[in-house]
Amino acid sequence: MIRHLLHRFAEAALVLLVVSFLAFALIGLMPGDPIDLLVNADPNVTTADAERLKALYGLDRPLLDRYLAWLGGALQGNLGFSRLYAQPVGAVLTGPLLNTVLLMGLSLVLGLVVAVPLALLAVRRPHGVLDLVVNAGAFAGLSLPSFWLPLLLILLFAVTLGWLPAGGVHAVGDPSLASRVTHLVLPVLTLTVLNAGVYLRFTRGALLEVVAEDFMRTARAKGLGLGAALVRHALPNALLPLTTVVALHLGTLLSGALVVEVIFAYRGLGKLTYDAILGNDANLAMAVLMMATALTLACNVLADAVYGWLDPRVRFDG
Amino acid sequence: MRFLVLVCSLAVGALGAAVSASAQETLRIGASQFPSTMHPSIDEMLAKTYVQSMTLRPFTGYGHDWELRCFLCTELPTFENGGAERVERPDGSVGVRVTYEIHPDATWGDGVPVTSDDVVFAWEFGKHPQSGVVSREVYTDIRDIEVIDAKTFTLELEDLEYNYNAINDLQPLPAHLERPIFEADPANYRNATLFDTAPATPGLAFGPYRVSEVEIGSYLVLERNPTWYGVTPAFDRIIVQVVENTAALEANLLSGSVDMIAGEVGLPLEQALAFEERHGDRFQVTYEPGLVYEHLEANLDNPILADRRVREALLLAIDRQAVSDQLFAGRQQVAASRVNPLDWVHEPDVPTYERDVERAQALLEEAGWRPRPDGVRVNDAGERLSFEFATTAGNRSRELVQQFIQAQWAEVGVEALVRNLPPRVFFGDYTNRRQFPGIAMFAWISAPEHLPKTTLHSSMIPSPNNGWTGQNYTGYADPEMDALIEAMEVEFDAERRAELWSRLQKLYARELPALPLFFRSNAHIWPTWLEGVRPTGHMDLSTLWVEEWRPAEPGR
């Protein structure tokens, strides 16, 4: 197992290196050099100004040189300076990273807390009333546009009822826990509704397959109640496909939820990535993309390990 | 019982008064953009100007009457008042010496006076090749600075031009704080400046407010600056809260999270119009046409568009007033030329090209374009009257206008092939290296009496020969226009300059190097209890007069 994991981590490091080069090249080759855009925005900028600025920001050097310089810095922990926020990349990332981990982590956990019990209830009587209602709810969660639900929630809870703030990470000048919690409610609620739909569909589908297995019939024949049989025997077997989905979702933890973050003015990594790419902030974009890639790879390795733990039939032979 | 009612009434009254007073201590402004840097001289950004107009003041700027005036200086130097003096150099060049006096009470927020040394430092920094300043023109145009005393200095400008006394972009920097950082490592100064590393440092502001807290990407808190020398502002604090999604920004206003939305960095016009329709009774909504000139830029290398008759026909085919009425409730002012009617040099007596389909068709016939059954005209060589029509993808207003124009051109037999591009692509090589093959729709932002040299002079046609300098993207080359621009540059007599401006506008409207559409309006939304907000329409924003913003007196 350990040998297998080491092997997977080595593979992940290689993938990370390749992705870093591809991402850097794609950002570098995108049309609209940051200095060209400045030239266009300001009629007083001369060719000499443009050349001076390109030299200052290192944009006059070949792409490979720039990549190697970035890689050298990154390996030593220096992620460079964010052109967009006039701050070191590390300083720009810290706040949004914590905000996103909190937002995505909470919505992921709550999504599971809602989805798994509902799926268990639904499969007690497939195609019954409860199953239909739960299914309809899941489909609603899956199909709601991610830009529409947050606006609806803001209009209801912030504008009409005035119970919750319309956006932000915390109230201005009040970074207290209470303020943070009230500001988290609507974004977390939005993402929970959206996530729960996905988890619910996967769990329900997996449970329905397992329920039809012989060992479930045996369990019932031994006198086990339906609920107990579902929880003790069906659920552990149904967790494998759900693990895959959750692992993939965990991978998106750092890339954040762009639309939700933008609408709730919640300063997270999704919004930061979007701004960095559009704003030609190569250092910041690279840092976020690399973090997201690393986490996706790590989650996949972790999912492999969890498979082995959940299902004794899964073995890693090196 | 009566006593209880009285106590309750007093309590409710006191609570109401407390709430009202508390509400008036802080003004919350919603904006859709966050400044990328707080350094006054690095990077131009509207959101930064909006905030810094409250914390700093330019030496000179434009008033509500669009006239140049002093903000930080005490008097505009002119030849008449002896503040300006012509300099003739041995090499034959002619420059000018202009003397300014800094407001005697101007003091940085830490109590250190604003002095000539701050101007000298700003100049030394700005002209340094590694400063990171985008355009060095404002600094390299200054040949020398003579410090007369702590509050008086003389600039020697390289060239003598009509706007010799406008130093709107020369922002003094707090030398006592910033010079040591700059001198330690000029190349790294832009990353180490206190404006970005410690923006709440009191000594970085001398305006009515100073920054007291910044949450990057989210909000800025401004507090009254105790060293401000002008009228005391009414609000203790101003919070500029950034919500980039404008639908969410609107919801924040309705929920009371913000009191007003900045007109300059707020809702797009069409959204503001819809907002006014629904909630206009609860807020004051004001529309101010400004200097943002929306137009159609034709690539004159395209043989179809090189023909002036075709360009005129294209303009005659568009009902610009109907576009404004139908899409923007008539709030976008139709443009006759590139000079805004609020500008004192505006010439009203130019051809205005109201929609005239028959005349448009006749002009196209005259230019050799005959109608065909498929609706698109062709010339004798069988070529179709067809070209690419591009604008910035995702800009809903422009895309709507584009569809309207495309349909109206189709009515006269013109095929406009829409190809919209993301802004970073559109404003990249596509326009600034003149790669657009047909018509590009976008806007120019200018200033009052802004000489259109970079956009209309033939030397400013970007090409490999001039290192792609200039913004004359149409490729318009007209000796008469060149001569007018060159004459205006050195004409100091306002009356004679106005005459030259009149000729320029008439020539522009006659030759139509670009097709004028509108002057874009900004929608300002503020609460009914707020008074004194006066949008200008030009690049000096309403916050430059923030000290005049006050809660309305009860009963008014």
C-alpha cells in the first residue's frame, strides 16, 4: 500500500510539473499582453514606455526563460508578486484560501449530511411518494442555475426579510466569528443545495443497486429490519461511487465556486483565479492553478487509499 | 398608564434619533470595482481615482463648469498674471516656466506639511526608468523644477503648449515617507510603497478623508482626516464596499448594506434604468452624460470603407436617436462629433446625419453598390457590400446596439458580419495593430478640450515603422486635420483656439473618419436623504467634492 502511494505521489509530481509548464505557456500565449492593454487604455503611453514596462516586468524575455525563472522561485517558496493586487502572491492568497476552504468544506459536509440520510429514506420504498419528492428535490438542486439561486436567496433573506447580510465575508470592521457565520449562511446554503442534488442522485443510484444484491436478501432473511440492513450493509457498499464524486469535488475545493463567490462578494479562490487570468496576473494565476491541481491529484491518491479501506477486495500490488 | 406611554414614546423617539444619527455618521458606497493599487502614480484605474479623490487632491483639475481650476494650488499661473513665462532656448526650442503655490494649510495626515519637496520627489520617481509608472510623459515633459520655498516651486516645461498650466496628473507624493523606500531600491519601489503595503498610514493622505482600513478586494474604510484644510466633511466615515456583480450590488442597495451606488463605477445604464422604474421612489437617480465617446471605427484600408460616401450612407442608415430611446430611455446623448456638447470648444453647427434611408441608398448607388435580390448590394466586380463588425464580447449594451445597427444596415443592403471578441483580445492587436478588417465599435475616454492628436493625426497611425505608436486605428490621414491639430497645440488665444476647434469638428463630421454614436451616461444612485453629490461628466469625479456631501436637513 505504502509503495503504491509513493508511486502515485511520484506520478502526481510529474503531472504537476507538466501542468505548470502548460498553464504557464497558455497564460503567456494568451492574446493581449498586459502592457499592450495598458498602451491601449492610455493615449499618452509611448512605444518607449511600453518597452520599458515590458523589460521591468520581464515580459521581453522568451517564454521558456520566464517559466524557468518562475519555477526556480516557486521551488524556493517564492511565488512572486501579484500585479493585480500589488502584494506578494502569498499575502494575496491567504485570506481567500481560508475563506474558500471554509465555504466549500462546510457546503460539502452539509451536502453529504443532507443527501445520504435522504437517499437512505428514499430507497426504503423505491418510486414511492417520498422517493419521488426526494428525487424531484435532487433534480431541482442539479438543474438550478448557480447564478439564479443566490440572487433569489439574497432577495428573500437580505432584501425582503432583512435577516441576513447580502454579501461579503464579514461586516466592515467586524471580523468576529458571529459576523463571519451570518455572512456564510447564504453562500453555504446555495452550495449545499447545489451539491446535495449531485450526492443524492449518486447515493440513491448506488443504494438501489446494492439493495438488489443477495447479501441484502440474506440480511433481511436473518430478521434484520430494512433500516438497519440499509445502514449496516447497503450503505458501506454504496459509498464507493460516492467517494469518487466527493474526491472530485474536493479537488475543486481550491478553485472555489466562482459564480457564488462573485454574487455574494465573498472573497475566495474561485474569484481570485478568474480575476488573475482576466487581469493578466500570471504569478497569481499560476499559484492558484498549481494549488488546485495539487489538491486534485492529492484527492485522487487519497480516494485510492480510501477505496482500499472501504472495500477489502481492492488491493494494490505495486 | 399615561406615564408608561410617555416613557415608551420618548424611548422610541430617542432610539429613532440615535439610529438616524448613527446612519449619518457613516456613508456606505457600493462600487463594482476594486483598485489594483493605491499608489497615485502607478496604473490608471477609475476605482482608484474614485477613492483617491477623497484622500488626495490634484494640483489642477476641472470644475463642474468644465473649466480648469486650482485644487491644491492657490492660483492658476498664466502669462497674464505673471505666473507663466515663455522660455526661448539657445537650441531654438521654446518652453515655459510656470510657478505654483501649494495651499498654505495643505498637510499630510501625520501633520507634515505638503511641500515643494513632495513635488520634486514625485517628479524624480516618475521619470525614473524603473518606477513602473505607465506613462512618463507628464514627468519627462518637465525639464527642471526650481524650489522657491517650501510652498512655492517653478516647473520648466520642455514645450510650450496651449494647456501649459494644467498639471492634473502631477500628484505630490509624501517624500518624508516614500523617498527612503524608493531610494533603497527604485526597481522594487512599486512593490514596497506604503500606499500598498500599509495603505492606512495617516501620512499618505491630505484630502478630507484618509484610508483607515483595507480588506483587499472587499472594502476600504475612509475616516475624516484631521489635517484637512478645507470644509469639514459631514460624515465621520465613508465605506467603499465592492460588489462586482451588479445584480448583487443592486440587491445590496435594496437591503441597506450600502446607501448609494457610485455612478462612475456602479451599475450599467440599462440596469440603472430598470432599477429606477422599480425603486425610483426610494432613491435619487441621476444620469450624467460624459466624455465617454461611443463610436464606430472604420478601417480605412478596407476599400469599401475607404469611400467617404459609404461611411456617410452607413451613418445615415442608423437611427441613433431611436437606439437611445429604445435601449436607454433616451439617456445616451447622440453624438454629432467627438466633442461633448458640455465642452466649451463644442461646435453645434456640424452635419448631424439624422436617419435618412433614401439618401443612404442614393449614396450607395452613387458609390457603385447596386441592390441584389438576396438583399446585399454588390459592385460591378461582383463584390458584396459586406464587412466584419466587431465589438467587445460580453458588453451587453454594446451588443444590443450592434444588433440594432446590423438590422438597420441590412435594410439598405449592407451586410455586417458580427464577430465579437473578449476585451483583452479586442483591445490587443486586433485594434492597436489595426488587424480589424471592417468596423470596430468601442469608446474613447477624453478630457475637456482634449486634443485628439493620438487618434486623428496621421503620424499616429500604428505601424511597424513607428513601433505601433498611436491610436489612429482607422488609418485616417488628412493634411488639413494634421495642420489643425498642430496649430491648436501652440495656440494660446482661447478665441482663436475655439475657431480651430470649430474647423476640426466640421472636418471630422464631413469626412467621418469614425462614425459618432453616443456620449455614454453614468447613472448615479444615492439615497433621498443625501445632498451635495454633483456628478461632473468628465474625468474629475464627484468624490473630488466629497466634503460637500451632507445629510439633508429634516423637513427639506
